[in-house]
Amino acid sequence: MRRLLPSLACLVLALTACGGGGGGGGGGGGADDPIKVGLIVSLTGNYTPLGSEDKKAVELAVEQVNAQGGLLGRKVELVVRDDKTAPDQGIVAYNQIKGEIDALIGPVFSNSALAIEPLAQRDRMPYLSLAPAQEQVEPIKSYIFVTPALSSMYAENYLQYIQAQGIKTIAVAWDSKSAYSVSGHDAMVELASKYGVTIGLDEPYETTTSDFSALFQHVRDSDAEALVFWGSGAPGVTAAKQYVASGLETPLYLTASQASKLWLEPMGKDAEGMTVQSAIGVVGEHLPAGKQKQVIDQMAVPYKDKHGYPPPQFAQDGYSASLLLFEAIRKANGTDKTKVQQALETMDLITPNGRFQYSPTDHSGLGPQFISVNTVRDGAFVPTEWATEQLTKTVTALG
């Protein structure tokens, strides 16, 4: 029988060794050897702000499980490498550690994640990606799983919101060099008609773009009632600041890549009133009590105590990946890679990102109901009235 939450005797929802029957199980060394988890994230390069938050969150999860005696009685060790925000360096990093790890988490950079994916599949390495690009799980690769909501989920969530606002025509700007952005754009194009929305302006840009004045002029000259901006890292700040300076009155909708202090701080007061998506965990303080809020708080409280600010979007992804992997190892009663993969494919678990229901035909596991559309108020992300209604239904259904 699938389990939404491990028993209360387990600390931090699947982080401890309870219920596993003891012992190290098959594969990955003896009962006293540490369980080694590989973590490849961007610690240098354009995605450093994202990767550093993932790392902090995974480290927190490891600290928590080890403080309770380890997983299945074994200490968990992280083996960390930097992909330098470059796909080729992601491959180098993976090849450096593949022989010593039991499973892999990361990267956050979709292009790196896609580069590593075929290698992990070849090696039958359980791999929980921190990138939301659609191509990772379509088609299904047996050892590849995704922890953020897919780009298509964010696209559909925004289209639902746009429809609810009575908006009929939108502009879409997207980074043609980012797999995340391309996937989101393509899904929005595919799904727009389902929600009665027309894309009146479809404009690509590149990650290195530093001047978005032409984009804003094109929006001004179009009949678009909103501008959806797909991008990660520096472009999200650059475009948002230039949007304010341009005086464009068409509302700007930003995706979850901007749902962190890493975007809020450089934006300052200019962020006030902007619309930004996020995973459900980012707005946990606004949720009603229940299982979903409980698991969010079990991460958010110690994270904020340690780092001085609430966990941003990327930290939610890293911590959720850790919960999923630790629970799979517990269910597999060890680190045998085939058994861990099979455990992941039957996973039903609530994490800060929402309820995951992986299956042999679904390696993303999340739906758009675990995404929030927020307004920035006093430097914080606050769910819109529409999102509050949707999230309340979702959380209440979980109990």
C-alpha cells in the first residue's frame, strides 16, 4: 500500500530509518558503510544563485537524517560537484563521481540535466533531477525522475490563471538557449487554445540578452493584455527592472525561476505588485493547517533559522528530492539501484513541492494544482485570491 506520509516516529517525513527492517540491503556497500548521494549543481556560472540554494537544502536534509542515526542505520554522505552552469562540465562532474555514489540529485540547469540524463540511464543510476525541462521524462527513461513541477505544468497553471482573469491575448517571451524556457514556451503554445487564449506576440531572446527595450516596444505595439516571461538567472532580473523603467502598462507575469530572494533583493521596491509563480512550498505560511503545511514547515523553520531567510523555490526542489530519495532507499531496504528505482516508481509522498505520485508512466509526479500564482507584497510572495482558492482546495484534499 502506498503511503502519503511515513509514520510520525520518522523524523522529517521519511528522513529516518524507521520501518525499514534494518540493515543496509543489497548494493552500495555493507551495513556499516555510508550511503553516498551525489549532488551536481551550479556553484559557479550564471546559475550559481540557484544551485547554491539547492545545495543548502540537500545539506539540511542530510544533517537531519544523520542527527537521527542515519538512514537504515547508515550515515548519509554527500558527494558534491559543480557543473559550472555548463552541460559539458556536468558530464565531467558525473563521470568523476559515478563510481562512488548510490544515487544522484541535480543539476538545476536544464541543459546540464539533459546532458547527464543518458549517462545516468546507461549506468542505471537513480537520478532525481532538479531541472523542470519536459524532455527529461518524455519519453520515460526508467532511472530518471524530476522533482520540480515540469515547465508544462507552470505553463498550464498560468493559462488557467489568465483565463480566470478574462485575458484573451498574451505576449510570450522566452529564452531560446534554455531548455526550461523552451519547454515552457512550447507547452504554452500547445495549450493556449484549450483555455481560450491567443498568443499575439511570440518573441525569443537569448540568455546573454541585456537590453529588452525592443521586446517591450513590441508588446506596446501589440494587442497583448499580459506578457509572460520565461527565463532563469540574470535575464529575470534584467528584464523585470527594464520593464519598470519602460513604463509599459501591460502586466508582466514571471515564472517560478524568479520565486526567491535572489530575484527579490536586486529588484527591491520595483518588485512590488509583480506577478510571480512558485511551488506551493514557497507560500507555505499562507496555507491552512494540514499535512502539506506540516511537511513545508519541517523544512522552512530550520532552513530560516540557519540561513536567515525563508527557503526559496530552488531550495524547495532540493529538499523535496532528498525526501523522495531517502524514502525510496528506505522502501528498498538498501541502496541496490534497481530496487531504489522500483521504489521511486511506486512513490506516493508529500514533500514541500507537493504530493508526488510517481508511476512507471509518470516520472514527474506532480500536477499544476501544486503551483501558486503570487503577487509581491512588502518584499514577499503572497498568493493571489485565485491561487488562495485553488491551493486551499488542494491542501484540504490531502488532509
